[in-house]
Amino acid sequence: MKSYGWKDLLTDAAIIAVVAGFVLVVVGSFPEFLGKSVPFLK
């Protein structure tokens, strides 16, 4: 197992931030679709 450095941590954090932002945009764009398909979110 290789060492886990700060650069790896920053890279993972950036990827997670981009993915989370994309998910938030998708969820924000389709609230009525998600409300119909995923009723337990309400």
C-alpha cells in the first residue's frame, strides 16, 4: 500500500467536490422528477 500524501488528499477532495456539485445541480434541475420517482425523500 503506497503512502497517502497531501497531494492525493487534495486530488480526492477536488474530485468529490466536483461530483457533489454535479449531483446537486442534477437534483436541483429535476425536483419534480425526483419527487415522483423517489417519494421517501420528502
